[in-house]
Amino acid sequence: MEINPMDADNTRGTQEVVGQLGSDMPPEGRSRWNNRVAFIFAAVGSAIGLGNFWRFPYLMYKYGGGTFLIPYLICLFVIGIPMLAIELSLGQRMQRGDVGAFARIHPKLRGVGFASVLASFFVVSYYSVIISWTGIFLVKSMFVSPLEWGNSGLAIPDTPGCLEAFANNTAEYHLYARVLKRNDMETCAEVGTEAGASSGIAGWVLLSSAVVWIFTAISVMKGVKTASYVVYVTMPLPFILLVILFVRAVTLDGSGDGIDAYLGKWDMSALSDPGIWADAAGQIFFSLSVCYGVMTSYGSYLDKDQPIVANVFIVALTNSTFSFFAGFAVFGVLGNLAHVRGVPVEEVTNAGIALAFVVYPSALEAMSGSAFWCFILFATLFMLGIDSAFSLVEAVTTVIGDTEMNGVSVKQRLQTRFGKPVGEPIITVSVCFAAWLVGILYCADIGFYWLDIVDHYINNYTVLIDGLLESVAVTWVWGYAADRYKVGASSSRWWAGTFFVAGCVWIIITASTAVALAPCVDTKWDLNTGNSTVSYECLPQAKDCSLGVETINDKQYFVAGLDVWAQCPSFADLTAGGTGNKTGSMLLLPSDSPAVAACVTKVGEVCYAGGDLAIGAVVFVFILVVGWCISWKKSHLTPKKWLAAIWFSGSDRMMNHILWVDRDRANNIAWGRGARISDFFGAIFEVAFGILWKYIIPPVLMFLLILVFKKDVQDPYGGYPPYMQVICWIMIALTLVVFGVFVFLPGQYSDDAHLDEHPVDDDNTNYYYAQQQQPAYDYNKDPNGSPLPPPLQQQQVVYAA
């Protein structure tokens, strides 16, 4: 067995021969980024998407301004940067996409990669439709005057239904009735969500999505070869346009009020709300494009010797910086809109799609030169979306192209079949066409509802599950074989198995108690309908909360569907002047409004401290301590030697790769092993990342899954009908099925039979007791005791399984 072979030019770094998993050499003819700048531009473009512009600023505002930065930055360094480092370094080391990379850790882990690219395919199928909306708005900004979403644009039909649905909000009417066809253009009646309710396709959205897919296919027609040129336009341009919007926003009258709502308020009590931590982790996790197979794919096209750490920090910090400054551009304009209307900022603020396609365009339309500013806005959103879209496509096409049949990749087979390099174009066009066909669902008049619910389930379940599987695969499964030879099969089984069992027990304890997540849950409200009183209960175990409350920026809002509010005699007063904020079919109204106070009376509430989560965590730690003590006893090693052999096993392989490619090239010494000042930080980096990868990130992701699951059990997302919820749960189950199928396919570690409690080697010596007389491993020698080449000394040797 060859240990860490070096090329003649010493450029391959610390690599291992992986035996049954294949050669460590890059696939023949693999494409490369034109240069490091092209790679960074592509990775940054993939990370920065539409959510950076509309979701991050709203979360800052929702949780009292700058307070949100505290959990956000903690999650950035605890979850985001380590996960990004895993994916980029894994792709670079293995020189494969997600499926091939995890297959080389172990063949049974191919399902981890397939699950992530399956999520990528589902996401890009609806993400492209959102981009198509920006394309429609972009074209109208250039060629339609006056702007249709302005007060002087479209005329809303003077019918009771339209008054109830849009309350003279032209921007909402334009988006939902004219563009998405969610509402009838004449009666404004909303399309139902029951099965078979769809009555047609939004033609302009379908056409625009086709244009988006053509643009996406061209951008990655030849993989990273064409993407290396496209990103020189699609990545820097949004930054330039954002600067233009930023300068204009902060110079508007009233912008200070908007910026104060965005950043100026620091409500430290919000840190006790579990929601702020869940949202911060979610924003970091999703905005960096991790667990979609994108960064693994991009890393696989890097040279084997490219540094990793600097690239990781550049991508992560650039992504966060863009989000932060986007908030000034957004809330500066919203502050001006509130100033013009003479209302508080919270009355013109909305979340998600409504912020980008209703509120913000309305604010820009009221400014001089509105067409120009709307063009800048939608050009920015279009470029942000396109970068992320073709990165998701690249994740899928890389996996398909790398798939081998009888030792020959699909890309090579296509090139052999047609006698020319058409493998990548054929794969790219096929994937884009298939995704466009799936995306037709989201172009229908009920497509908005499907987009909303699928986005929730994919981003809150599938991606978190993929992240959990990835971190466990890299840090636990990858190290398992080495653990067996260092501490014995029984000890290693107890070590890894205890972590798995403890995690499952924690999930069962916390997820099985269907209690509310919020510290206080409003349990009963009386709605005055004029002739009678209707009571609404929102108990902790309730499946549907028809009337509840939400606190945004220290202000309390009542949340209910339009059908609930319609029972109030003062409904017209409730929505007069645009004071109500709509999210889908839900309407948020300020609790201090006189009209609301006349309609709703609070009867009671119950407070809950979330004790089941703490109990689950305590049980989790207890099981770990007991199981790991048993693991130590079964190793027959001293505690120090046992811990040294097993603590970083698995994560040390990835860390050794990172430390080597970021080495001191002048002296050919891995980062963290030399005597330079920077090596001190390298040693800290090694320990911190090893702990985060193996022991922090998996429990954090389990915790987030529990939070989301409990919330959806209590109150199914969006109030959508059961058949839609069931279909989405089937999509989540498909992720686990894909993973499980490959677990039961052939490909396993060698038999453990020769590693029983006290095995006797061929020379009649006992492995375990021999370990007590010498170190578990020597950094500077191979297993035969021979010194390693100088470039590999002072590094932990990575033994092939």
C-alpha cells in the first residue's frame, strides 16, 4: 500500500491511493478554470443570489436591526465557512462532482451526492421562473411607459373583489393578476389551491423562462470553459449596479428612517428567541450555495495544488458584504416611500417576493427617472439570479458527465460516439430542457403556490439533510476504517455508533413533543363580526392557526387569512391606505390599529420555555459520554493515546489536504507545521475546523431540522391543502430513499473479523497491547517505520483504508 505518493515535481500534495475507489489522478481531459479570478468570480456569483437582496435585509429588520448580525456572524464562522471549506476541498481533492467525490470516500455514499444534485435540479427548475419574472419587469422598465406597477399605470377594475384583494395597490395587482395570473384580471378572484384548480399558463412567464434557460445553457454550454468568460460580466455587474442603487437610496429624503429600521435598533432580547438563530443559520447555509453540489463541482475544476483557505474566506465574506450593503439600498428607498406616504416604515415593509416585486418597484416608481431606477433594480436581480442558476445546472451536469460506465465517463462516451467534443453541450442542453419542462408547473396560474411550498420544503429539509449527511460522511465514515486499525473494530464501532444513536434519540425526544417553538403562543382570540363573536384557538398541538400574532421589529401584528379578516365589518378600514402587509394569502395588520382593536380581542395565551429541546440535548451528551467511555475501554489504550488516535480521525484527512495546498511553498512545509507566525494561526485553524466539522455542525443541523419539523407539524406551511403538503413530503422522502438505495448496493469495507477484542497478528503479537508501548502513529514514518520524504514530515500521515 503506497502512502502519500508525490509526483516528480512535488506538486500533488498529500494524496492517498484509494484502492477500490479508483485512482487519485484527475480524469483525463478534465476542464479547468481559466484562472483563479474566474473561479472566485463564479463561486461568489453562485453564492450571491436573489435571497441576498430581499431576504437578508428583511431578517435584519424583523429582529430589531443590528441584533441579527450577532447570530448571523456566529453562524457564518461556525457553519458557513467550514461547510464551504469541506465542499471546495473535497471537490478539489477528488477531482469529481458530488457523486464521484463521495463515492471515493466509500461507494455506499454515492447517495449523498445524488441527493444534493437532485435538490439542485428541483431548485433550479423554480428558481429560473423567479428569474423570468425579473426579465419581464426588466423589459417593461425599458419599453412600457408609464410603468404598469405605478399609480398612473394599470387601472384596477372597480369591483368589490379587487378592492378586497388589492386595496388600490397597483403594484400587487400588476404582479399577481397581470404577470403571474394568480388572480383573475377582472374579478381579482384568487385561483384556488385545491387539486385541479389550475385553469392555464401565464404565457409571458413561460416565454420568459424559456429565454432564461437559453441564456443559462449558453453560459455553461462547455462547462467551466464558457462560464469562465461569462462570470466576468454576471458577477461584477450586480456589484456596480448595487453601488448605484446604494448611493441613490442613502441620499433620498426619509432614507435615515429606513436605515434606522434596518440597522439602528439593537434589541438584545431578540437573542433569546430560537427563531433568530434558526433564521441566521438558514440564511448562511442557503446563501453560500453549500449542499447543492455546486461548490464540490466548482472545486473539482481547480488544479490539485490550488490554495483553498483564502478562496473560502473571499467567497464567504464577499457574500455577506453584499447582503449587508444591499440592506442599505433596500431600506433607504423604503424609508423614502414611508416619508412620501407619511406612514411608519413598518407599514411599507414586506417580506420575500413582495419586497422585490411590489414594495421596492412602487418606491422607485415614485421617484424622478423611475424607469431608469427600475431598470437598474431588475438588471441587478436578473444578473444575481443567472449566476446562481447556471451554477446549479453545473452541479448536475458535472455529476452526469463524471458518471462512469465500464470505466468510461458519459462525457467521453458522447465524444467518442459523435467524434467531436460535444459531450458537455449535449448534457447541458438536456439538463436545461428537462428543468424547463418541470418548471412549466410554476408558470401556471397556481404556480406561485407550488413555488412557495416547494421552496420551503427543499430549503428547509432536503438541503439540511444533505448537509448532515455530508458532514457525517466526511468526518465519521471517512475516518471509520482508519479508526479500526488504530483502536480496533469494537472501539471504533462504539465511537461512531454512539454519536449516531445519540443524535437519533435527541431527534425522537424533541420532535415527538408537538409543542410550539415560540416562548409565548396566543391560544385564543375573539373576532367581532358585528352580529356575533367568532373564537379562534391556536393551541400548541394545533395543526392550523387561523389567527395568531407575529412580532416584527418590536411591533406586534395580527396574522390571519383574508377569509378571516373579511368577517370584520371594518375590513375596508383595516386595509385602507395600504397599511396591511400581505404574504401570499395571509394579511398582517398592526395590533395597535384602532380598526384592528375593534375587531380582535385577546382572550388568553400560554408560555412555553422549550424545555424538551434542552432535555434532548442533555440526553444527547449523556449518551455520548457513556458510549465513548466504553469505546475507550475496548481500545485497551491509555486515554491520551486513544483520544489522539480517534478524536480527529476523518476530518484530519480533509484538513491535511487543505494544510498542504496552503503550504509554505518556499520551504515545502504544510501550513501550521512550520515556524512562521502564520503557522500559529494554521494550527488554530486545524483544531477549530476539525472540531466544527465533526462535533458541532452535525448537531447544529439536527437541531435546525427539529425546529423546522416541529413548526410544520404544529402549523403546516402556508396553510396549503393536504395534497400539496403530502407531495412535498414525498419529495423529502425521495432524498432519503436515494441515499438508502446506494447504502444497500455493493461496496463495503473489508471484513472486521480479524479485528476482534484481542486480535493476534501474524507474528503472534497483540495489536492493542503493542499500541500501548508506542505512539498510535508517527507523523514522520510510514507503517513500516521508514522515514517519509521531507515534504511530508511534520504532517499527520493519512492511511488508506
